[in-house]
Amino acid sequence: MYRFASNLASKARIAQNARQVSSRMSWSRNYAAKEIKFGVEARALMLKGVEDLADAVKVTMGPKGRNVVIEQSWGAPKVTKDGVTVAKSTTCATVLTRAIFAEGCKSVAAGMNAMDLRRGISMAVDAVVTNLKSKARMISTSEEIAQVGTISANGEREIGELIAKAMEKVGKEGVITIQDGKTLFNELEVVEGMKLDRGYTSPYFITNQKTQKCELDDPLILIHEKKISSINSIVKVLELALKRQRPLLIVSEDVESDALATLILNKLRAGIKVCAIKAPGFGENRKANLQDLAALTGGEVITDELGMNLEKVDLSMLGTCKKVTVSKDDTVILDGAGDKKGIEERCEQIRSAIELSTSDYDKEKLQERLAKLSGGVAVLKIGGASEAEVGEKKDRVTDALNATKAAVEEGILPGGGVALLYAARELEKLPTANFDQKIGVQIIQNALKTPVYTIASNAGVEGAVIVGKLLEQDNPDLGYDAAKGEYVDMVKAGIIDPLKVIRTALVDAASVSSLLTTTEAVVVDLPKDESEAHLAMLRDTLLASTNFPKASFVFVIASGSVSTMALRFPPRLLSQLKLSRRLNSLPAPVSEDSEDESLKFPSNDLLLRTSSNDLEGSYIPADRRFYNTLLKKCTVFKLLIQGRIVHAHILQSIFRHDIVMGNTLLNMYAKCGSLEEARKVFEKMPQRDFVTWTTLISGYSQHDRPCDALLFFNQMLRFGFSPNEFTLSSVIKAAAAERRGCCGHQLHGFCVKCGFDSNVHVGSALLDLYTRYGLMDDAQLVFDALESRNDVSWNALIAGHARRSGTEKALELFQGMLRDGFRPSHFSYASLFGACSSTGFLEQGKWVHAYMIKSGEKLVAFAGNTLLDMYAKSGSIHDARKIFDRLAKRDVVSWNSLLTAYAQHGFGKEAVWWFEEMRRVGIRPNEISFLSVLTACSHSGLLDEGWHYYELMKKDGIVPEAWHYVTVVDLLGRAGDLNRALRFIEEMPIEPTAAIWKALLNACRMHKNTELGAYAAEHVFELDPDDPGPHVILYNIYASGGRWNDAARVRKKMKESGVKKEPACSWVEIANAIHMFVANDERHPQREEIARKWEEVLAKIKELGYVPDTSHVIVHVDQQEREVNLQYHSEKIALAFALLNTPPGSTIHIKKNIRVCGDCHTAIKLASKVVGREIIVRDTNRFHHFKDAEQLEKLPIAKFDQKISTLVNTIASNVELESAVLLAISWSKITPTSVMTYDAAKRSKLESLTL
């Protein structure tokens, strides 16, 4: 009957609490407002917090758990795994708490009595703890201790062994401390004796200058409680030490004034070994430490309380020991002369004090004292590569040490959670008083499965399966090794847990969860109003700004009746506002070419006339148009700080929940790049429409957050909103950036389904998507299906073909774009120039450039850089230089393009000159700049200059990458310094790549170093076995040296491994047509005329001394046949064809897909003289310019003479002598007269070098 009435009362109370849900109470008199939650809602909110915490930490459990980062109120965040302190079992306790509390909440909600549940939980925990204690095994050996330490340190054996050694050295009661190490490794230092954390009071006491320590053998030790100041106080002690011819150590509160001077004087003049240190500790702790020291050394503490003074000291009051070592920071007293029995009695007193103490601090200090007297101190010095790594390792070592001590104290159990799992069996027959208590026991029984389940889940297996299999067998030591994924005997495998850790986890979890389960009301501080919190944050931001006048901002509207916007700020803020600042102090607009006049700021004659009193007293009411205009200006001019101020004002207005205003704010934050604030605005909007979703998706898409854009698009559809063409175009751009082909096709299908596939905005986005994927056929289908086209859709398709080297198709589309009446943009021209650059289509590129000039387009940096690159890669270096001179604005990309052009054409000295000019005008070179100038020096043989720029790059803080090292190796190799190149490779801070070894291999081919070439080739084969180039180079090295057997072996290896040599071919462009040739080509319709023309040229160049270099023939045939093979290389056939089909005197451009051989290089150089033509040959390495039997390694430099002199003088005046000298040396025509501004020393040095 009582049970029935009790249940009715409980249900009535629950009903009453439900009616009071969310009731709030607040007080005046500046009390903080409180919020009260009752019953089910209160427990649900607490459970939510417990689940969030458990979800955050449960991933750290087990050997395959992950790290978590925990923010701290001070210092750097803590990086940890499996809890902050394993010995306190925080992770396991948290997981168990969630399991118990969650089931408890369900049971109470179902009508169970909370107090009976708590009694059942308590009974079950007691039964489990009793069972665990009965199964615990005590440990004593070092191996067992090491096992516990290893498991507690997340499987790191080194830490476990380190702890075992430390305990072995100092004993179970010995103190083990943990400190930061000074190396990368962990170290153990054991202090035998007493170590005081006090050093010498004066460096004059040092006896060992090498170690900077004072070392006293068999000293007398004076222990005094007070300060020592007068000379008379220490005379008696000094006499005793001098009479016994023994050193003296004084331990006191301090030694100062005349007493200190007397000690130092006796040390220096009389040779008495003496040292003074301060007594360790403070207050009562100092007295206790001095008494411990007296017991250890057999002396007495000289104290006034016992009527003792220094003038009456005799030898029996002084202590002694075998040795004392005093450093700057500490003192070590070894082998004290105290009575062993007295020391033991002192230790017993300290042990008793430890048991009685309730303060953790006092216990720690008492344990340190006990260790100093009984077993010494072991110091674990933890090393690491960074502060974060050392901190994380120290946490794990601390955890392992505490867990090991717990294991030594109470014993161990099988680890991995199986001890708790098997203990659950003991609860099946546990007697209970009623049904509710039985439910409490079952809650614990189910919760005990959680640790094993979580560890298995973190290892990637099904936790329920593991738990089920373990419960099916009877071996109490059998468990699941998550690291290896197998069932093992946990004790034999070394997977063990301290009983104290398991017991503490269970008891703490049951206590906390029981308390939460029986909670009926929660009283918390009421959250502050969002608008007030936001405004307060903005105020603090402005006040903290060191550049406050620029941060503060009052808006002026150019049109309309409203002239100012006032914000209600506190007086301390208003006093700093400068409201009469002119508007020219505002940031410059993003685009100066904006055609929308309403977006421009008013002229400078408009001043802000609002006074501080007006702002403080009231504010001008605003309407939606007013706010929209302000936010529009903030969006266009990227004024994020000012936008936040407007936002704060809106939060205090009637428009705080207005959907239009929310969309405008969302757009402002998104366009200004503050996506997190945009997300917060989005989440706080009470209503949303498709504009809201589109704005957020566009923001993520435009700021390289494609995953977020796709995620929110999915949510938008789930909430039932229909996208428009702008939504779809934004999400398609995100999919294109994400490079997910399946996603792109799905979006295309969705557009077709919604009827937007023919929309120009959506179609342009789809075009860009398919071209980025390389699906040009699909892109063409989308383009053809568009109902109307704009310049964006044309540019997207043109750019796609240009990226895929489809130059002809891109040019065809460009002409179609012109026929449809669209005006090309800078993006159109940049795409076409880039396409012509990659394929070497100079004539087509010139035609596009001519159309650009005819259309009146300005040469901006973006298109100008690609145009410069096109002329350079097409062989027209003069035109590239002209483009550079005409650029209105030159950025670092422009300079790099010019440097790369000179480097590719082999104009090393010009490249050096322009590099120094780049630095002079204030453009900071980047890694591409240095790569270009290094390449130029390599191709021109400028060894000293190249090495100088390599060192300069490192001085400028640019870390060399692999391609920089390739270029330096090539630089050294071309100069013939092969041994230095090999040494450079061996000493590089990075692992050599295949390209680096290949550069050395090419140098060996050039200088015919067969042995080193074979060595380099082996490394290339190992790193990149599929590249045919190194095989061919090694074959050529062997063939040129007459080692045909080795050459045959290389060819056989190529055949066996399936590596095939790329066929050599050359081509020329004549009348917009490409003519390609291979060696001994007989397919061309003009083959007979080509052969006759080359025979004619061959005869003339032989008259000039040409002799075929048959070493470049890699076939083992006789001399005559070799000469025949040489004459029909593809570049010679291409040259003969060009001579037949181009006007006399015109420049001939030949391109080859591999390097030009040495014989063809010589033949073409002589042919340029006999035919009177300039010949430019482009191979895979560089451009070769030939004119009048010379390879043009430099441009005519007469016109540069004055510029060079000026630049050298400028560099010299800035005391950059090294750069000036190198520049002067690199130009053969420079004279000492061009450096008249040098002083005498610099001028003489430069003259001697330029000679």
C-alpha cells in the first residue's frame, strides 16, 4: 500500500515539475539572473553535456585510440591520449558515467524510484570492487613494473623500462620526479644522497672552474636557522675548519654583508675551501628540512630557540659527510655521517606525518623529505623535438608513473577492460530488496561492458561481437588485444591494469552518475542576451585596438535625408572617437573602375558633424533602406570592422529578426571572407528563404570551401527549399573545385530535372566543371544546348581547350565568339596566349595579339604575363622583352616570366642583369625568381654567379626545393666540376630525387665520365625505373666511349623491363601548318628536294671545316655508315625543308622533342652562316640561337652599357659589393670607368677582378 501511494506521489510531483519547465527567476540589485530546470528536462540537459564529454574522450581509449587537444585557460593547449591522467582513469570513468547515467535517466523516466536505483548501483559497485580485490595480483619484479608502465604509457616500452629502473634505484618510497630534458632522448638521473634545490650564494666559492662547481671533500657542515651577517658570528667556525684542515659548508637562511665578504676573502687569500648556501624551503618546512639535514650529517641545527649561538659552536655541533658538490642551482650531499638508527627514526616520523596529512601539497613535501633521507631521488628527463612533443610525452610519463605506483600499491588485473567485464558475472545472483534495486544492479552489469566495447570500436571492429565472444568462455585472463586484433592471455601478453585505477574509475563513475540520476532541479546562470554580448565584444575589440581612430567609423550616406549613423557606446569609448576625420582616411575601394556610382564614397568635403553628446544621449532611428545602404558599402569596400558595428546596431533595432536584413548581413560577412560569422548569422536566423541558402552556399564556394558548400546544398534540399540558377551555379563551381566527377554528373542531372540545364549561368558553370574534369565532349554538349550564350560561357569553353593543349580548337572557338558579336575579355586573351605558349604556335599567338591591339585592349599584368611567356616559349625573346617594357604594372610574376625567358634562351648575363634590376626596384625575388637565375647561370656557364645566388637565396630565407638542387648540380656539372657536384648531392639536407641524379648523369655524358655516369644512372634507375631518358643517356655514354658490350647490356635491360625510347622528331611551322620529321624520313612529298638541299648545305659547311662527330651515332657500324646516319637527323631535315619553303633572310624556328645532339648543334651553327639566316632551335632543355656561325649566348649589350654601370654603382652604394662585383665580372664590356663611385678600396678590388 505504501509502495502504491509513494508511486502516486512521485507521479504527481513529476506532473507538477513538467508544468514548471523553463520557469525563470531573476533578482534586482545587480544579482545575476538564474534559470531553473526541473525533472526530466533537467536530467536531459545534464545527459547532453555528459554525452558530449564522453564522445570527445572515448576516441582516445585503447592502443588504437586517437589524440585529443584540450584547451587550457593558460599556456598552450594540451595534446593527450586516453585521459589527462591515466592513473586517475578519467577516460574510463567518463565512459562508465555516461553508460550508467543514460540508463538511470531512462529508468527514472519510466517510473523507477531514483533512490532505489542508487542503492542498487551502490550494491553492485561494492560487489564488483570486492571481486576485483580478490583477483588482484601483487607485483614486485622490474619486469612486471615495466609492463604496467608500458601499458599506462600507451604501449611505449621505453617509458615502462625507464620507470622500472627508477623504482629499482630509489625503492618504492623513493621520489621520482619528471623534468624537461635537454636532448631528443629520455634519460634517467639518480641522485644518491640528499639533494637540496639551493646553489652557492657567490661564484667566488667555485673550486672547479671547468664544471663551475664547488666540490668539498669530507667537509664540516654548519647548519644555522637564521641569517649570518657579522664577522664575529663565523670566526669561531672558521677557526675550527682551519685547525682541522677541512673544508667548510655553511647552510643558513642567508649569508650577507661582512660575513659573506669574510668568507670570500678567506677563500681567495688564505686558501680555505668554504661555501655558503641558503637553507631550502620556507617557514616551518625550512626548519624541518634543516633538522633532516642535521640527522643525515650527524650535526645539530644552531637555533636561538634552544639557546644556541654561533660564538659557542664546537666541533660536535657540526655535521659532516663524504662529499658535497654545489652548483649554481643545487647542492648534493653524499654519504652523510648521521647515525643510521636516528635516520630511520626520522623516516618513521615522516611516514606517520604523511598518513595523518590531508593536504596534497603537504604530502608531496613530506614524501620528498622521506626520499632524501631514505632512498634518494630519481629524475626522469623527458626529451623531444619540440615543446609540444615534450609536453605530451611528460603527460604520458606522469600517467604511467602514477599508474605504476598504484599497481605496486594494490596489485594488477588483466587489462583492456576485461577485468570489469568478467566481474559483471558476479552480479547475476546478487540479492536485492526490490525490483528498482535490481534494475540498478543491471545498469552496472551493462555498463561494465562499455570499456571493452569502446576499445574494440576504436580499433575498427564491432565491439558487441568482441564482448559476446569473451563472455562465452571461462578463462578470466583471456581478452582482446586491440593492437594486434587477436584474443590473447592478457597477463602473459603484458596487457594489465592497476587495481587502484580500475577501482577508482568504477567508484567515481557510480558516485557521479548516482548523484546526477537523483537530481530533480538544476539552477544555472541565465545566458546573456545575444545582442548585448555581441555589442560588448565589438566595444572591447575597438577599445583594444592600437589603431583605434581607423577602427572607429561613422557612416555617411551620399544620398537621402539621413546623414549619420550613431551608435550607443559608453563614454570611455566616445571620448576616443574622432568624429571629424575626413573620409579620405577610409580604406581604398576594391575596384576603382566600378560603374555603380551609388557604391562610391562621398567626396572629401563631407565631414562627420555628429557630436559625442548626441551619440551619448540618443541615436537616430534607421529604416531598412538605411541599413541596406550601409551594409552594401561595407560589402563592396570589404569593410569588415565597420560591418560588425552596423550588425551590432541592427541587433538593438526592430530589424534584428528581419529576414531581408539577415540575408544582407549574411552576404556582407560572406563577401568579406568571414565565413564563421556568416555561419553564426545563418544559424541564428529564425526564418530562412532560398536567398539565405544561396548566399551562404555562394560564400563557401567563392572562398575555397567546396565541401561546406555541397553540404549546405544538401541540407537546403532536405529542408524543402528549391534552388534557383544562382544557387546551382555556385554549387556547381564548388563541385568543380572539389574535383568529384560523380558529383558533377549528379548536379548536371539535377539541373536537367529542374529545367535549368539551358540557363546561361548554370550552363557556364557546367562548362567550367566539365573542362576542369577534362571531359571536353560533355562540355561541348552543354555549350550547344545553351539557349543563349554570354562571354562567360565562351571563355569557359576556350579556357578548357587551352588547358588541354587544344590550341586549334581554342582558336576556332575564339573566332566563333567574335562572329557572335562578343567582345573578348582579358581572360579570353590569357587563355589563348597560354595555349599558344604550351604548343609553340607563334604565328597564331601573334594574330591574337594583333587583334587585341586593334581592339584597344590595355595590356594588364594578367594577360601581359601570359603574352610575355608565349613569345619567350615560341622563341621570340625580343618580342617578349618588348611586352615586358609595355606592361603598365609589373608584379613578381612579370619579372619571373622575363627571367625564365632569358634562362630558357641561354642568355645568362642578361638574366643576371635583370635579376639585380628586379631587386633594385624593390621587387622581392621568390623561389621561382631564384630558380630562373640559377638556370640561366647554368646554361651560360656562370659558375661563380650561380653559386652566389644559391647562397643569397638561403640568406633571404627561402628554403631550397628539389628543383633548386637540380639546377645547382647542373651548374656544377656543366662547369666540369663533377666531384664537387657529387659532394654537393651527398651533403644536401634532402634525399636526392631522380631529377638530381639525372642532372649529374647528363653532366657525365657531356664530360665523358663513364664511371661516375654509371653510378648516377643506377640511382636514377632505382628511383624512377620507367623513365627511358637515363637508359638512353647511359647507352650513349658507353657508345661514345666504345664500350659496346656495356651499351648492349643497357639496351637489353631496357627491352626486358619494357622501357622504350621516345622517338626523336622535329617540326617547323610554315603558313599556319605544322610539318613534322623523323630521322631518315622518306614519307614527305618533298623528300627528294629536301635531300638535295641538305647535300648542298653540307658541302658548304664542310668547306668551313665541318667534320661529322660520329661519337653521337649510337649504333655499332663502320665509320662511313656512321657519317651517313648523322646527316639525316630530324632537325637537319627540318632545316632543309624550312630553307626550301621560307623567304630568304627570314628567321627559321625549329622545335625538337628531345635534346639536340652535339653534331647537329655544330652543323646548324655553321649552316646559319652559309645560308645567311638566324636559326632558333628549341629542344626540351632550352633555346639555341644561331646567327653567322655563332650561337648567340647574349644579346648585343652596347645599349645596356650605361644601364649596367648605373646598376653596379647603385648596388655598390648600398654596400652590396659582392653582388656588384659578380655583376661586373659577368659583363665582358664593363670597364673600371663605370664604377667611379666606388671608394679606393672597392675600386681597386673590382679592377683587379675585372682584369
